[in-house]
Amino acid sequence: MFNMEIEVKSQNDDELVLIIRDAEIPFVNAIRRSAMMSVPKIAIEDVNIIRNDSSMFNEVLAHRLGLTPLVSSLKHVEGMALADECDCNDFCPKCGVAFSLNAVGPKEVYSKDLISSDSKIKPVYDTIPLVKLKEGEELKIEAVAKLGLGKDHAKWMPTTVCAYKQYPEITFNENVEIDYDCADACPRGILKGDRRSKKIKILDIEDCSMCKSCVRASVNNYINVGYQENNFIFKIETDGSMTPKEVLLKACDELGEKSDKFIKFSEGGNK
Ligand code: SF4
């Protein structure tokens, strides 16, 4: 019987780190997959390049535009429909946002030069370089951003990192002589040998990558590194299009909806 507990290790606008205790791998992995694949986000999907005098190929430019993060927080995309669920023919304000880009060189074209038809949906960062124009070169583009899911294309994935690791566990063999070499071998500076107190201190166990460099460095097997089976460190980092907290909430909602469908189906089948 699992009695899961969750603690926030750190949180800011781009990164959220949780300590999850007493859970199972399939559950934590389901949250991870839902965050990456099932949280809707806006990204440029259709690009009409009317003029491109730059040395960059049209395909590369379109790819760069697609990967430019656009503000997609839940309050901004509320009421919008996924492109393939909208009943319009091409795009409408319900499923898409139009962008235009007009520039003449000499100029470094940045994401801030993308002009949105909706003041709320715009590039997250102003300073993403898109292309360089030489004297007299011209760029004229029309584009449409649509709501999509990470399972269809990485540009619709709000997460740049979404991963977990089992909670590291470091133990020392008290039956052999203390081996300070293992502390010196740690590339992350997690272990600190204190020759006065004849101890090796663990400074931040949660930063341990379980690389086992310390274990390999110890000739007398003084140190051992393992992990706790049902405790996890879970990290979500986003591209700024939405906060990690929003991603996590939406991921849980999506998972909950799928579970509800399954429950309803099972109940119906039992009648
Ligand atoms: S497993 Fe790697 S990161 Fe962890 S304490 Fe050992 S050397 Fe350092």
C-alpha cells in the first residue's frame, strides 16, 4: 500500500523540482509522459514565405519559427481548440493566431520582429535570433500559430526537461579503512573528506547523479551508491511558454480525464 508524499524542493518560473516519496515508477512515468505529450501549447505551424533574400533556406527559417516559444499559459489559450478538433476549413481565431514578419537589411532579425494578431500570444523572449539580413535583403513572411500537442511534434512540447531519478542512497562500509580517494573522485563535489573527524560528509545527496565514480575510485570498497526504490526526484523545466506548475497541473488533469474514461468504460462493462 503506497502513501505518496510530495515536497517542493525548488520552484521558479522555468523550473520545478519535486521530491516524491512512496510512489511507483509507472505512476511517476505516466505524469512525465503526460507533461511532455498531452499538454496543449501554441507554436507556429503554417508559414508562407513571400520573400526571403537571406542566405537561409526557407525550410530552415520555417523550422526556426516553429521552434520559437510562444506564450501559451492556460489563461491565454483558454477557449482555444486543437487544430485537428476545430471545425473550420483552414484556421480561425478559435484554433490559430496569425503572425507577420517584414524586415529589410542590414538587420539581425529577432523573435521580437514577429508581429502577432493577438496581443496575448507572442514570442516568450524578444532576443531569439532568427536570421541575418545583409544590405538591401528583404524578408516577408506570413505565419499561423496553432494549438497542438507534444505527441505530434516537439515544437508543441512545453517542457525542455521532464525527467525523474530515483532518490540516491550512499552508504559507507565501516568494516574497512576510510578511503578519502572516493571523495576526491566525485565530479560534483558531493563528498567531502574530513581527515580531522575521520569522516566523509555528504554535502547534497540530491545532486548525486549515481555515476559511481566514487565507487570505482575506492579500491577497498569503502563506499557504495544505490537508490531508494520508491522515492524520486522529479524535475520539470519549460521553454517559458508556460510555467512548470501549469504544465504539471494540466498533465494531471489530462491523466485524470483518461482515468475517468477508463473507469466509466469499466463500470459500463460490468452492468
Ligand atoms: S555516484 Fe557520482 S555523483 Fe554520486 S557521490 Fe559518487 S561520484 Fe559523486
